[in-house]
Amino acid sequence: MTFAGDGPRPRVIVIGAGVGGSVVASRLAKHCDVVVLERGASSRVIHDPTLAMQRSGFEGSPYPQGTGPGGGSRVNGMVFAHAPDSYWNSLVHMGLEVFADAHGEQISFIGEESPCDGLVDRALRLAHPEVRPTMLATRNGVRLTAWDRLVTHGVTLHTGVTVSHLNFNGERVMGVVTSKGEELTADHVILCAGAISSSVLAARSGVIGDEIRLLDHPALFVPLIRDRRDSSDAIERDPICTTYAGAVHDKDGVSIMSINGGVKGSGGLLVALMTPRSSGKVFVSRDSVLIDRGFFSDARDLEALRTGVRRAHWLLSQPSFSQFTSPMSSMLNGEEWQEQVGDGVWHACGTLPMGLQEDFPLDESGKLRGTTNAWCMDASVFPVIPPAPPQASVLVAAGLLANRFLSLVTS
Ligand SMILES: Cc1cc2nc3c(=O)[nH]c(=O)nc-3n(C[C@H](O)[C@H](O)[C@H](O)COP(=O)(O)OP(=O)(O)OC[C@H]3O[C@@H](n4cnc5c(N)ncnc54)[C@H](O)[C@@H]3O)c2cc1C
């Protein structure tokens, strides 16, 4: 592997071609020589649900992650929900001025959303007057990955390349070393490997410790089966409408989202706590990574989700849901459902939080503390978890951090 250019422009390695990496690579390409190293293959997957359950390659944990250009946006539920302005304002109040233009940045991504109106959406809307539609990241009827949408030219992409660690000389990162032992040098290295992998790379490069905080949304998926008296055996046949489109949000931070279809015609309601107080941990050792999502380490989260589950139970008793049955409905009134929490929502964030505090791994521009030229611009950076499915927030954060990087490095 070599770098495309040897001119005066800064040479930047971006690790990961996922949601954050796509934004960063496309923004930097005009001003820097950019090489993106992506561990996944280059073939394009439209919507292969089996990929969503693919193991992330870490021993001991089945936490899934999309791989290949587009990363999570190749396999995720496609929900494209913006975090409210109040969230970004709270980050600005924490000293993260870089997010002051979050509203403008959000607007720049709005054109890529399309509404969905499937059977479960319609039932939810009829049962609840306040249902607000969320959007799907699709265009012209096909899944829209961040890479497809954003990266058009000027970026060198190497797929099938897994970075093993960053190569330092004192505080200066000289480049990266791949799992095959190849070395590639650069002026700057930007971690965009996703919240778990970026933090693992930082730990294995000796920049942070090996016990890392992890933020995630606890959620319960309540499957629904459509009454077979209807000729259709699937909840929704349209392959695009296989995901969430409607959502009820309550004051405790719980969202109830409708999911239509899927491979086996299954759909359901997803009850998710969007403002959890609990946190988990990623434990990194030399050969393995263990992930403890830490749901309900703060008891108030269990109480909030319990309220949401009761509400879902009530929704399912409404006439608009009479065409569905749920194998889980009897457990929603008790406590048994707690054992199912966490399966179906994978929103890892906040492993390398940004902040003014010296004990935060990233400074207020996304640079790894203790280094002169190593950065992070993906779901890792959030000091507080976004109160929405994170894909849209990662796009916004990565875009603003890439702008900040350019103003610092190329001025
Ligand atoms: C099954 C599933 C469903 C989801 N559903 C939704 C949803 O509906 N809505 C929503 O908003 N969010 C959803 N998410 C979350 C969303 O996809 C992520 O928040 C988002 O993709 C994070 O972006 P990122 O850039 O941080 O990481 P990613 O998009 O995960 O990108 C990281 C990239 O880095 C690559 N990589 C990792 N390690 C290395 C390495 N060592 N060397 C080289 N490359 C590496 C990976 O292959 C990957 O392509 C879902 C996630 C999953 C897994």
C-alpha cells in the first residue's frame, strides 16, 4: 500500500469507511491527500439482514457492526432521526463550541430522508395521536449508505485492510500498522472505526487505558405476527419498509417505534430508552475484547423502560393492533421481558468522549489528548449519548469535526 500523493497537502489516514469515515473522507478530500483503510470488503450490500447480526470480530461478544464502505449504514435499521437542538446546545454549554452549528449541519443531510408508511406504522398512528414519523435513509427506493451518498471522488479506499494499532514516536503519530504488519505513514490519523473499534485501537496503541466507558440505548423489541386470516403472510412486503417509521416519545425519554416486515415478514414495536443514565464498559486485553453494555446500572433506567413497556402493552390492546399477535405479549405485564433487553438495538457511543476536562480522551476539537496529530470523528466522541438513533448524529458530529480539523490543519 502506498499513499496517492506526495505533494504539499497534508496526508491523512482515515481508519474506517463507515458513517463518520464517509463524511470525514469526503470533506477532507478537497484539501488533503486522504487514504481510507476499511476492514470490510468492497462489494455493495443493499439490505442483507444477516449482516446485521454479523459478529464484530471480537472474541466473547456478538455485538454487531456493519463492515465495508458505509459501515453501520450498510446494515442498520436506516432510522434517520435527528437529535434535537437542545442536545447540541447542551454540548456547546459543556464547552464543545465545535457543535454550535449543528442545526445547519443537520439541514445539509435532510434531503436524504424518505418517509415510510407500513402496516405497523399505520397501527401505531391510529392507536396514538402523537406519533411522529421518523425517516429512512433511502433514495429512489434503495438503501442509502453514507459512503454511496457522500464519497464521490478524490479518496483512495483500501478495503480488506484491518488496522491493528497506531504507530507513535513520542506524542506524534507516524502512521498505522495493519494486522498483516504493513506500515503506512501519514501526517494525521483519524479514527472512524466506530465506538467500539476506535476505542480498542486507542487502547492497543497505548493512548488510553484498557477499561473504557460505553454508552448505549437499552431497548426491547416486541415482535408482532400478522393474523393469517389475511391473504398476506408478511407484515410488509416492500423491502424498503422493513424498518422504523413512526415513534411515540414520552417525557421519560422512552421512544416506541414501529418496525415493518423484515426477512420473515416479522415486524414489531421497539421500546427504547433514549436518555439512559447507565453506562457499560469495553474491556480490552491483548487478544480479546469483552463488552458489558451495563444496562440498568442506574435503577432509574429500568423504571423508565418499564413505563415504556407498559405503554407498549397498552398500545397492543388498541383496536388498530387487533390484526397482530405477539408471542411476547403475556410477558409484558410482568418482569420477564427484562431478559430480552438489548437484542435488536446496537447504538454504541461515547467511548472516547470529547470535553474540556483533562481526563476526557479527546479535547474539544476531537484530538486525542497526549498526541499532536491523532484524532477521532465517529460515534465515540459523544460525552452524552444522543437521544435518538445515532446515525444522523454521527453524520453531524463527523461533519463539524472535519470542518474544525481543516480550519486547524490547513490554515
Ligand atoms: C444492526 C444495527 C442496527 C442499527 N440501526 C440503526 C438505525 O436504525 N438508526 C441509526 O441511527 N443507527 C442505527 N445503528 C447505529 C449506527 O449504524 C451507528 O451509530 C453508526 O454506524 C456509527 O457510525 P461510526 O462511523 O461510528 O461507525 P461505523 O458506521 O460502524 O463504521 C466503522 C467502520 O470502521 C471499520 N473498522 C472497524 N475497525 C476497523 C479496523 N481496525 N481497521 C479498519 N477498519 C475498521 C468497520 O468495518 C466499519 O466500516 C445500528 C447499528 C447496528 C449495528
